[in-house]
Amino acid sequence: MKSTFTLSFIIILVLSTQCFGRTTNINPLLNKNNNTKGGTPSNLSVGLLRYIDPSLGYLPVDNAILAFNDNYSNGLGQEDGAKIAGASDNISFVENGVSLGVDGRKLPVLKDTIHILVDQLSTADYQLGMDATSYVSNGLNPYLYDDYKKTNTFLSTDSITYVNFSVDLTKKATYTNRFYIIFKSATLPIINLFANITEDKGANKISWLALNTKERLTYSIEKSSNGIQFNTIGKTTSNYYVDNTINLLKVYYRVKTISNEGNISYSNVLIANEKTQALSLSVYPNPVLNNAFTINFSTIAEGTYEVYLIDELGKQVYNETINHKYGTEKVSLKNKLSAGTYHLLVNGKDANYKTQLLIK
């Protein structure tokens, strides 16, 4: 026999109903032998809210819940609760043509797509309030996919995630088959940020290159007087920022961004003083011949430098650590690279260098 909800989950349903409004006509079989046959309860609630007026704002009008347990099925079963549909503003999940207020399912897999049905709506402004604080990740993160706007929104497991949408009854795409819960790997690559700093007409210009992403991101530029405590001084979607407020002999900078998947990334820490300038390096031959090139370090301080080669898609294709004492260093690429333009990054403790390299 298929397993049923635990008493604790029935309590969760009651609490969710109090938060978001009506939810289900609970299957009578859920009153009997309540147990999940083991496993950790993992739940995700989706509430529908409607904009009333400026004083009241958005108020909850309906709710539906996903309950995950590997003892459940992805078909109709005793773990499901039929939807009590109202005269207006309904939200539910659908299985085999049946609208469910509670949809019991197996633990999600990577390709799972769960349709959120919203119906009996009006031409009005709405919100979806998605509570994933009781969702237990099995290596996958939940997202809301909006097929009308073609966007993915990460559902936080720390707080309720709200997404606004407007319904125009003359445009079915604004509400019909629009929203889906999908799942993506929780082990997505962290974005690598490589930053450098130059003097620009008496100001400090911080520029950076983001790897492992094609997203349009917002970057926060952080500044510190001691290299430990940083404060945000600006935000931009560009790949550079100019700080005109130079009032210290020595300052520190770093760049921060948050991916759409919720991963936080920081750049290397930059140090600026009254002598801030880019590394003076030359690279030859450029275009590169025979899969090798030479970096002339003769005009910069001795030390350890990291050399990176990045393709136009932001993928790191080469990395080498060079212990520079004096003179030149030859870089021999281990693998033959495709012809094209690459970014060459040379990062030292106190300075950084960036240029383009052409490979034929």
C-alpha cells in the first residue's frame, strides 16, 4: 500500500492554510495509519496572492503544496489531496487530469517539471509566494520557471520567494501554462572573478572578468581601509567601476556577485596606493605561434604570479604558476587551442595584468 502523510505534515498543511488561504479537501484515507515509512519530510508550498489596493497590498487567496518522499508515487495516491476550487483565484498541481491541493511525489530528479495551474483569475496583479524553507535538498535546487518571460527564479530555502506577475485575460500566455517548478543541480560551478586596478585620471579604475557564466550579473564593488572589513561603494552590471573618492594612502578593493543559482563569488583583493598602476608586461609573439609565447617580466618586482588563459566563452583553458625572479618566462601550452581571441590574465600579490592574445 502507498504511504500516507505523517501527523506532522498534516500540521504543516494547517499552518500553510493559515498563511495562504484555502488549500485542499484532504483525502479521508490520510486519517488512517499516518506514517511516511521513514524518510525526511520535504515540502514546498506555493501561495497565490492578489493585489488589492495601496493600503492592503497583496493578500493571500489560495495555496497548494508539494510533498516529497521516495515512498510516494508521481501518480494519484493516498498521499495526494484533491483541490477545493473556489469561484475565483485558484492554484493547484495537476496529475492525470485531477487538480490537487496537496501533490505527494517521489524525491525530485534533474528532469522533473511540475506544472503550476492557476485558473479563474481576473485581469489584475498577482504574486506567487513560494515557501521552500521545509524543502530538503537531495542535491537539487528548486526554481520557478516562467514560460511567458522565459526566466528562472531560484527558490530560497531560507525565506519565502515572491514573484510578481500580471494577468491580461485577452492574452492567455499571461496565465495559461505559464509557471512550472523545475530542479537544477546544487553543485553548479562558482563564478570566478579576476580583477585588476589601474590609475585613471587621479581615480582608481577597477575592472574584472567573470568566468563560468553567461548570465548578466550585478556586481558589488567593496572597499576597505585594512583589507579585512569591506563596505559596498557601488553596484554595476558593467565590468568596471571608477572610484573617485581617494582619501587614503592605501585602500583595498574586491568585487562580489551572486549568480542566479544563489552562489556568492568574490574576486581577488586589490591593493591601491599613490603609485597604483597596471603591471608593465609585454607578450610576444602575438599572434601566438607554435602553441607557445613569452612574457617579459623584466620591469616588475620578483614574486609568484598566476597566469590564466580564458576563451571568449569565459572558460579557463590554461593555468600556470610562475615564480618570477627576473627576465622572461616562456609559456608552452599543453594542449592545442582553437584559433581565436583569448584573455591573458597575470595576477600577482599586489598587481594584475590583462591583455588579449590571438591564437591562429
